[in-house]
Amino acid sequence: MADVHADGGPLLHVPDDLTIEQFILYEQHPVKPRWYDQRPVLIDEETEREVGSDELRARTHGLANALKLRWNIGHDDVACIFSPNHIDYVVALWAVQKLGGIVSTANPAYTAEELVYQLRLIKARILIVHPWVLPVALEAARTYGITPDRIILFDPVAGLSFDNIQDLVKLGLGQVQQFTPLRLSPGDAKKKLALLSFSSGTTGKPKAVMITHYSIIANLVQIVQYLDLNNESVPIERKMYRPGSVSLAIVPFYHAYGMHMLLFGNMVLKSTIVVSAKFSLERMLRSIQQYRVTHLCIVPPQVLLLCKSPMVKNYDLSSVYFLMSGAAPLSAELQEQLVRTLPDCIIGQGYGMTEIATGVTHIPHDRKVATPGSAGVLLPGFVARVVKPDGSLAGYNEPGELHLNTPSRSLGYLDNPAATAETYYDGWIRTGDEVILTARKELFIIDRIKELLKVRGFQVAPSELEGHLLDHPDVADVCVVGIPDDFSGELPFAFVVLAQGAQARVQGDPHERTRTKEMLLKHVAEHKTAYKRLAGIEFVDAIPKNPSGKLLRRVLRERARAMVARGQLVVLRSKL
């Protein structure tokens, strides 16, 4: 099979002289829906506060002016946003970018140690923080060297003197404009960084992906061109987005799926976004009913709750006509359960990666429910090749690693040429995913060639956990693998070879053996965010390796899964 070009015709013009904000709020691109109304752009789930497009423009301007006045933020200065979803998240994003700055978003579940790693790599100048995670931010800031006067809270907190976005917007709107908004010449958007988004790439510790304004805009054009919403030959009831649509934002904005697809994508699609700061099933169900939500973009663990929880029957979900699952594979069995839960809904999966910025596939047009197990069909503008282990190209329905070429690709990894060379080549990106591509341009994910685990849709690099465990004096060798879990998709599990002294200590002493396992589990839990915590540990005499010393991870993964199937492993599950 030669290179496969996506259907949908050639990609329409992608502006290369606009910022993300300018494209979404100001550009009249032909792919954008022609319908117009005065409905809000954003709604805060808890307070019911509404923000329209005029207020969004004004708040972005005001905050940008204040950032210039107070900290002289300018070209290529980096701001880190450390927060759950917030109605002013996009205001903070665009205010920094309006000044020519770059934004890096951090997982609000991070420990201080993990946040310090990100701050150091991106060389952050300011830190924009939600009050919920301020203690972690302060600890990380002290270690990294950000002074308290460069920490900005999303909301004011009584008794604390930190600057906050609400007051800064007022300050900026009350002062004469002190900045020149970023203006790009033709071609500049392909070079101007907008985001440093974190991904583990194909292996190793998290890396900062360099994403340009053009990358995001190109992917938005790909998605909206595919949806073809201005095609008058298609009845409105068959379109995937319609006037008056409402999307519930429970996928976190710091994640590429949440920011690029849900936040930016729904703004372009003129779908009101209900911003949820924290997921709970009951809160999601109440919001669907209260706000008459039409669109859900969620992850497999949330699909599982939607299918399994008895409380679902207590709520009216009839407004939902579109549901996409992403960030991790959704099993065919779970999709079938979802169809029974939402029988009148368009249902399917999407596939993407941060390095592509972000969407690669979408739910097919030609059926209400996607093929079970399918990750969707390629978006316009994508070229795919499926590469066998020997380097030859696979045919349709033959497995191999997916390589992609797209105008939305990012530039590489910040200050990491080795990792960039491993993933990026000649305009192509190696995804690290083993796939099958059908003649209908439909994608099926078989396995990950790369060693990353997907826990609740989040990337977990086994090597990161292995390195941390090897720092413990009781550990001589270790291999971390993923074990299947209905809720999380996968969970990290460690096979550990104990150091000589520890081996002697646990020999013949079941109590000490248990205590040592608990100690190692705690060693990880105290330094890593919840979804990276180990689901269990098994002591072994040796880690299998090939002659060159590479871990034979697949051998231990199969062993762990067999042990789970036989009930020989006790699996620990971290709380959401």
C-alpha cells in the first residue's frame, strides 16, 4: 500500500499570518458555520456565569494590557498555567499570546516535583494558578525560583495578596493600551510558537512539544472542513453540529484533547461551552440536564461510568446527540453498552496526538454509530503510511506503525534534538502506534509500539517510574508494564528485583515482604501524580532482557495480564 491520502478533497486555505485568537474570534473562514446567534461562548458550570464573544475579547485585551504593565511580558516569554478548567482559562492563554508570549499548560494534579521539572524545562517567567492548587504551586515556585509577585491567581482569595485575573482585567481595561498586539506576516504563523504542550513522545520523560499558531489553525480547518457544516444538501438533523449546540467541557484544558479539540474546536463550531472545573458523574449528569448539553467529548473511564452507574436513569440525557470518546482506545464492548445507554446519539471515537496538534481522525459521516473498535476516519489534509518492522509499507488491513504527514504537525521537542529525531523525519511523524488502516481510510489501533501507557487517557512513561524506583536503595532492577483495567484502560504495575540486602530481609518473612512492597508503593505515590501511581508490585529474581540489554517489556506485560486473569494479583486503583 502506498501513502494513503485522506478523503475530503484538498485542504482549504490555512491562514499563515494569524494567531489562534485572531482565527477563532475574527477570521471569516469559509469552513466556519454560517449560522449566527447571540448565545454565550462560555458558561461556568457552577455559577452559571455567561461570557459572550465581546466580553471574551475585552477580557483578553484587559489582561494582556495588565501583563505588559506589571511584568513587561513580551515576545517568547513563557507563562505556565497550572489549573483545572476555568472560564478564564482561554483569556489567560490568549492574553499571553497576544503579547507574543508562549503558554505551557501543566496538569493540576502534578506534585511540586513534577511541576518544577516543567517550569525548568520551559523557563517560565510567570505562573498562573488556580487557588485549589496554590500550595503545590508555591512549593514548586520556591524550588524553581519564581517569586510570589510573579504568581497570578485565577480568582481572588480572602487574606491572600496575590495578583488575580479579575483585578488585572480591570486594571488593564482602565489603562491606556501599553502593548502592540502580535501581528504576523505571511508565513510567520508557521514559525511562531503558541504552546509548549507536554507529551512523553514515543519514550522517556515528558517533553515540551513546540506547537505553532499555524499548527492549531491547520488542525481546526481540517476538522471543520471534514464536518462540512455549510453543505445545504445535508439535512440539519444529520449534521454533527447544529445551531444552538452546547458542549460540556469536562476533559481538562491543559491536555491537548481538551484545549485543541474541545475548547478551540467548539469555539470555531459556534457551540456554547459549559466549563466544568472538576469531573464527577453526578455533576456531569446534572449539567447535561440543566444546560441541555448536545455534545460530549469524553474519555473511556467516563464512558464506563455513564454505562454502568444506576444514577444515569435519574437524569434526562435526551438532548445529547453527539458523543466522541478520545485520548485512549474504547473497546467494542463498551461502545455497544454506550449505544444502549444513548440509543439516539451519534457515537464513535477520535484519535490524535499532541505532536500533531491534535486531531487525526473523526467519527465517520456515513453512519450513526462508528464501526466497533474503530478510531475513526482520517481528516482532510492527512497523509498516512503504515510501516512494517522491516521498513516496508503495509497494505490495507495489514498491521504496522502509523506514520503521519500533515500541515498541523508541530516543530519538535524543545531543547531535545535526539528525541525530535526519533519521532520527526522528513515532514513525517512516527506515532509509535501499531494500527490497521482499511480501504475506507478507517483506523484501528492494535497496540502501542512505543512503551507509553495510557491511564485514564493520560500518558505514563514506564521509564519515568522505573528511574524513580531505581533511586530507592532496595531496588536493584525494575520493569514497569501496563495491566488492563475496565475503568482506567491501563494501570502501571512494577516487576522489581530487590537489592541483595532487601532480598535477605524479606526472605521467608511474609510480613516484611508486604511492608517492603508498601514502602516502594509509597515511594512512588509521594512523588508522582495520582494516575502515575503503581497498581501493584511483584518481586522477581530477574528482569528478562534481550542480548543488547533492552527490557523485554512485552514478556512481563503478558505475564502480568495472565496473573490478573487468574486472580493472582491484587490491583490497587488510585482515586480520580
